[in-house]
Amino acid sequence: MQLNLFLVAAVVLTIDQLSKWAVRSRMEIGEVVEIHPLLQDVFDLAHVTNSGSAFGMFKSGGAMLTVLAILVSGAIVYYNRTLAVEQVWLRTALGLQVGGAIGNMIDRLHQGYVTDFFHLHYWPVFNVADAAISIGVVILVVLLRSESKPAPRRPAVAVTEPGSTPE
């Protein structure tokens, strides 16, 4: 179903934009909110801005990242038309990536930076769009690896001509 890519992208985009709006409207930039005392050394919410790509990479590439997001999203939507109906997981992975790319692109165009807030203490701060893009890439890698595995080899079977005796 071709709609799968668009449905997944719309859900990601909606959750991403609503979560960023909630953070921007309730937290000051730089503010950190503890989720639970048991998680204080592992995870919290931290309102930060990011002028780069996912996880703070390529800080000065905002304009380039916006153009790249438009080009990649367009290419994915075009490619989606060529996929077989059964390729639901591939469409899902691509939908996650398109939704995430558009979610962060909206931030860059509207604010000049992306709002990030999920803070795993051992990982750069990220948002729903970043997570969707990353999950989409993982699904793609799994699909590519499963397609590239060689078919299991069957043991050779001796073929004999009718009327002949096997050796």
C-alpha cells in the first residue's frame, strides 16, 4: 500500500512537532527537567537548540541540511512509487525518514535551529525526528542485510538416466 509511507511520515511529523511545541512552551532553553529520581543519572529532558543535523553534527550546515532534506524527501517519495505492494517494511522505514527530515526542516525554516530535548546522559540530546530517522536507517540496514544473504545451499543430488544403474 503506497499510502503507508505518507501515513508513517504524517504520524512522525505530528508527534515531532507537538512534542517540540510542548517543550518550547513549557521549558526555557537550557532548562533540564528530571523525569524520575531513579532515572536522574540516565535520562532527563533538556531543552537545547541545534543548528546542525541529528545529534548535533554539522553545526554550521543549516541551509545545506534544509536543501538536502528537500532533495532526499523528494527522491524517497518518487522512489516509493516504484516499490512493490509487499514492501511494507521498506515503505515504513522510508516514511520514518521522510517524517523526521521534514520535522527538523520545519524547525530550521521557522526558527533557524532544531529543538532537541531527549537527553540520554551517554548520548547527544535529540528529538522525535532524529529518533525516527535513526530507526528508519536501522530498518533499512536490516532489510538490506536480509536481502544480501545467500540462499541456503541444497545438497547435490545424483541424477541418473532412466534405465541406468547408479555407481
